[in-house]
Amino acid sequence: MLSKRHNESFQKCLMDALLKPLLNMHLFDALSTLFSQSLKQQSSRQLLLKPEVKSPLLQIERGSDTVSEYTLSEEDEDTITLYQGFRATYPALAVKQPQDATKKSKPSTHSQMFSDLLDERDALLHLKKDLDSQEQTLASELQSIEDMMAKMDTRKQQILEQLAQLADENKDVTRKASVLEDRIQSLGDTKMQLERLSMRSNRMSMDVESEAMVEVGACYKTLFGHEDSVECLDFEHMYGLLATGSADKTVRVWDLGTNQCKAILTGHTGWVRSVQVTGNMLVSGSSDHTVKLWDLSGVEQHTPDTQPERLVRTFQAHSGGISCVQFDDTRLLSGSADKTIKHWDMETGMVLATYQVDPSAESIENHASFPEDTEYSYASLMTNSDFAGWTHISAGVPTFSTGGQVASMYFYQYALAAGYGDGAVRLWDLRSGICHRQLLSHVSCVSCVQFDETQLFSGSLDTSFKIWDLRMGHVLETINFSSGLTSLYADPRRVSVCAGSANVQVYTRRTGNIKDMEGHSKPVRCARQQGPRLVSGALDATIKLWTLD
């Protein structure tokens, strides 16, 4: 028999076992064995001591056996058996429901449930163990991936730094290669320049030999190419580029070092009446009312057949033919038969200013036509009143008449001198746009004008060449020629004059002597000298090079 205290302990342990199915199965087996032994001892003792006393508290059914009832003696009333306590606490577990006698006895449902729960617990524990193992595996794999990503990030940063370093090195190599390329190009250009200089030197030697074979004031070279009258020309130095404008509506560019034509610039639809070349830029003005700007970069490296397009811009605003053009680093000016001088923006082609004396005056034009095979005397036409003021004569081509047109122009910095068809030379201030002085002495169109620090030179179709004192505004000297002047060019020593004859006439400023240079077959239209050399163009469509000293 168990004491009451022991029974309570057993009940508590049993409750813990039932309420906590995750306890070890061995504990349950031990409790079951102890409970069975206690039950057998109690039953045997009751049967021996007081079989007549029956107790309604205990009833056990075993298969199909008869149910026996057991009671406790009075002296044992203070003690309670283990099973009695278990039944009193959990009667549903202690008493089994009656079954059909014909049916075979089955194991306790609760025991089976208890066993199933334990099995399920074990399965869950096993599953948990597997899940824990998988979790550890995945965690380990994740940690490996994170470690790999950290290494990759580190490597990525290293690669980025290397790329940046390579980019810097690439830039440095590119810069060095560019420097080397420039040096190579410079050496190539130098080689080409040396070759050209060698050719020019050889040519110059030949020219010197040719010049040595001719007397001073004679022609030593004639350039052919234009198909009509050479109306204007310009060059910077005697072995640089020469630009010539013609009545054949073209501008030709010549290399004076080799005396070869390098380019033929087309685009004008009228006579080219004025040209200027400075550096790699050339400006031309035509009777088609337009001014054109050309780029001559690298022109010496080509032939006329291989030249690229050279035209940069066309300036259009005049309503009459262009008679004169001039430009410097800051401005471009053009004079026209529309009686105006226009100041152009060389970048945009827009007119910045217009200088005009009498806007209300009407321009007069004379027209004449000659058969193409007609021979005529240019000098006689110049003095003929029917052709007074004409600066060009050509088959079927109208030309300008006398009147208020701007026939010539020359400027330096802000000072501008212009020769007009009414015989006046007008001086302008380009800053204010004001005509502040008129030099009146010529009686016909002033076809050419130029000035230096103290003197102004003017030539007119009235056949006179005048030298003016700029300070006082009066004429210092007048020289009359047989025909009207079409061109003049002054340097510190000489003034070359084209006066309607086939000769270039050179005036020496110190002595006042005039020397005729004969060689052209028709009237000379333009001439310019530099140092001991002079270049002229004429109606015979030729360009001649002369010695002066």
C-alpha cells in the first residue's frame, strides 16, 4: 500500500506524463509497472482479509472474465490505493466501457493515442533534426556566398581602380601620340616646305638668271591662264600667293615661287573688279553685286583640278556692281555703283553700317555693245564723252557711268578715303560714320585712291594724277597723262600708274621721274609693286612680272 503522500506524488507524476507527451517513453513504462504491482498487492490483501466487504470504488474488466469487486477493511480507510487515486482523478482513463462479449478485446484507445502522440513527437523531433541540419547547411552555404560576394566586391573595387588607372594611362598615351603625330606632321610639313623652298629657290635662281639677262624695267616672266582682261590683282610678297580677278568671271591663285596657277575660283556671274589676299583669306568683289570670301589654306598643295571647295561666304546687300573691296583683321568694306560703302560682319555676312553721301541721287548707267571681233582703242574711248566714266569695256556688257557711285576706296584703322564718280575724294571717320572732309579738284570719276601718313594719291578718268597734303587738304602736285587712270599703287619710293596705255608708268616720289615699262599688247588695267619687283595685268589677259631695280 502506498501512503496518501506517495499517492499524491504518483498522481502528480502521472499528470505530468499525460500533459507532457514529450517525456521519455521509459518513464511511462516505469510508472505503468509500478501501478500494476501496487494494484496486485492491494487486490491480494483485500481478498485475504475481508472478502465480505465490497467496495464500489473499483471495477476492472479483463476481456470476458467476470467482474470482481474489492473492498478495503475499516482499518485501511485512512489509506488510499494508487489506482483509487488515479481513478478518482482521471475516471475516464481508469474505467473502460463495456464491450460486446462477442468482440475480441482491443488495446486501450488512450494508450494507443498516447503511443501515437509519442511516435508523432519522435517523427517531429526527427524532422526538426533534419530541418535543423538543412538550416545549418543553407546557413553555411549562405555564409559562403556572402564571403564570396565580399571577395567579389573587393575584387570589383580593385578592377575599377585598375580601369581608372588604365584610363589615365590611355589619356597620357593618347596625348603623347598626338604630340608625336603633330611632330611628325610638322616634320612632314617642314619637308614639304623645304621641297617647295628648294623648288622656289631653283625657280628663283632661274628667275634671277632671267632677270640678269634683261635690263632694269623689263618683263622677265609672263603668266597665262585668264581668258579675258585681268582687271585686278593683289599679293603679299614676291614669292607668296598672287590673286588675280578677270573679266572671265574667275579668280586665279598663283604661286609666285613657282609661277604656277594653283587654283581657279569660280562663282561670280560678273566681272571680278577687285581682289585682296591676306594670309589664307581672299576677298573678291564683282559686277554681279556680290562680295565673296575664300579660304586658301593649303592651296599650294593642290592643282586647279584637285582643289577642294574654297568659298566660305557670299555677302549680298548692294544694288549695284562692286568696284572695290578691302579688309583687315576687324572689318570688311566694299564700295559699289549704288553710291554706298558697306561695312560687313565677316562671321555672319550681315551689314553693320552703310556710308552714303546722297541717298536721293539717281545712278546713271550707260550701255554699249560691240561685236566680239571689233578692235577698238581703249585710250580713245576713255577720252570720248560717250564713254566718260566707263571703267570696263567688253562685248555686250554694260558698265558703270560717271555719277555718285563709289569707284575706289582705301582705309587704314578708322580713316577711310573714297573716290566718287562725281570727281570728289571724301574722307570718312569709321567710328562716327561721318564724312568730315571733301577733296575737290578732279573733274571726272576718281578711279583710284590711296594714302599714307602725310599724303593722299588719287587718279581720275580726267587723266590726272594728284598728290594731296592730308593735313591741309590741298593739292601738292598734279601729273597729267594721255588717258584716264584706272589703277595706282603707292609705296614709300614709287607710285605705279595704269593710265589707259599698254605701258606701266612708274613715278619716283623723290625725283618726280616717270618710267614707262613696255610689254603688254593691250592697255594695262592694274599693277602693284613690292621692293624691286612689279606685277601687272592687262586687257591682253596676261600677267607680267617686272624688274624695277
